Amino acid sequence: MVLSSTCSFARHIAGGELYYTYTGPDPSNAANSVYTITLRLFRECNSSGPTLESEQATVGIYEGDLLLRSLPLPRITDVTTISLNTAAFPCLVGNVGACYQVALYSASIVLPNSPIGYTLSRLGCCRVDFISNLSVPVSVGSNYVTKIPGRIALSGGTNSSPQFNVKDTALICSQKKFTLDFGAIDPDSDSLTYSFCDAFTSPGGGGGTNTQPPNMLSQMPLPYRAPYSGTEPLGSSVSIDPATGVISGIAPPPGNYVVNVCITEWRNGRPFAEHRKDFIMAVQGCDFIEANLPDKIIQCDNFTVFFENESNSSAITNYVWNFGDSLNNTHPQSGSVQHTYKDTGVYKAFLTVTGPKGCIGSDTVEVRVFPGFK
């Protein structure tokens, strides 16, 4: 297979977010508003592609599906580097790391107060190679999108887009429980709900580091690979809390995964705008001391309950179980054990695991023992 030389050289982008801030009315024309448009780009530190210093950004501003105008965004900050401090994780097992470069590109624009609003789109090439949840893992373009609501949706009001809290690296270990707070702050105090949604690619893979906006709005979903999708980018074991934006679950196998989080803004009980952030989550083959029990165990057959630590960390050296009844607590050095309760009831069982360097993990589970019930 032959790939274009421009795009093969440019595989470097690890995520981005396009957002805007309402600055105020146009002093010379009250029928216009002033906005500041900003693009935040992430680049892998070890990429051989273009640097963020050489990156050029142009945003297309669309009214409906038609291009109203193009807006070049100059870089307004120095390129900064954020990297994972592995020294802060003494219980981590494995050769892991994460390093990204970040830069902001921004400009102001005066726009007429449109009844239907605007869609902002920045096309580019290319995402990092070998993305695990895509059927086309190389030479995949990017399209970062946000929307300025119109006066019909806002009843004459104004809006600035929310901004995600996460601006740092995260360590995700394969097949391990993880939690990542992807909540956002809204400058207008609007209510926010969160969901996974399709990330977008650019036509033809992007074609270069600064693809010019086409005359018609492009919103082409990425080619996801089953069982992954825009709504399940990390598999069925990972979900996002619609009220808080917290992503949690059991991480998929090692690899790079495109994840796109959509925020719906609500005002006066009505949804009126959507904002999104597109990023590549690096899931690494690492290990750490962990106790992982289910939330609840219900036993209706008899009084004997099977317990098992669902974490298979190779670094665990000792297990201490407490089954929540004072009659017969045991402390086996085993990740799985059976315990027979003396009576029916609701118990709280505890597991504590230990490993080298004084590393400790613990978890609890509610146990309901009611033989004869269904």
C-alpha cells in the first residue's frame, strides 16, 4: 500500500479541542458579536511528524452546511511539555510513560448574530499511527468541531463553550480498574451532560498539517473497528457518567484508543449546544497492587460464599480477608476463598492485599446471604 508522503510525515497529533469565548457585542454594530476562537492541540513527544511550532491552524466557520469564512489561528503560547511522573507511583510495575506537547492557537472574530448559529471545524492530518479501536489504523485525519448556538436556541442570549478540566496526562493500565474525571466548567453556569460520541476524520485523511476548510461542512465519523464504536470507544466495560463526565471501568488491552466526549449544554431545562473533545487514550501494559471485588454478592442457595480478587496482579505477595462476621474470620494467603456464614444476613467483607515497597490495596463487597430466597 502506498501512502502520501505528506501524511506519513505528519502522524503526530494525539488530540485536540476547539472552543470559543463570547467577548461581547461588536462596538460598531449591535447586530454582531465578538468571539475568541481557540484550538488546543496535543502532540506525542517522540513523534517524527511536524512540531507544534510549525503547525498552522485554520478554522472553517459554517452557517448551516455552507462555509461563511475561514479564520487562521496563530499560535499564542509557547509549546509546553507535560509528562507522567512515574516516581509518584512507587507501586507501579512495568516500563510505562506518557509525554505530550501542548500549544494553543487563537484569534478573535466578529460574527453576525445568526438565528441558527455556527459550526466551527478544524481539519488536519494526521493522528498517531496504529490506533487500536479503528479499522484503518494509519493515516487517519482529524476534525475538531464545536458549535455556537443561534439566537433561536438561546432566545437572544449569548454563550461561551465549556472547557474540560483534564489538561494533563493519565496512566491507564490494561485490564485494570481506572477512573478519569472528564468533567468541565461552564463560564455561563449552564447545566452539562456528558456522553461518548463519534470522533470525526477529515476527507482523504487530511492531506496536510493545515487543511483548508471546504465549502461544505464535513463531519465524517472515524472508521471504528468492532466491537468498538463512538459510543463504546473503550469497549463495553467502560462507561461515562452522564452527570459528572467521570470515565470509569476496566481498561481494554494495551494500545492507543480514540475517545471523543460530547457535552450537551442545557439552559432553562432545554438543550441548546454541543461541545466536544477528541483525545487519544494510551492504555499501557502495566501492573500495580490492587484489590478488586464486585459491588455486591447475593447468595440464595446456601450459606457458603465464594470470594475472588478480580485483579490478577503479579506483584501481590499476601491477601488478608475479613468476611464481616466475628464468628469465623479467616486470613488465607490466597486470591480466592470460600467462606460459610453461620446465619442469614447482610455482611460487609474486606480484602487487603500487600506487595513490595509497602504497597497496599483494599476493597469491600456487600454480601447478602438468604438461602431459600429467589
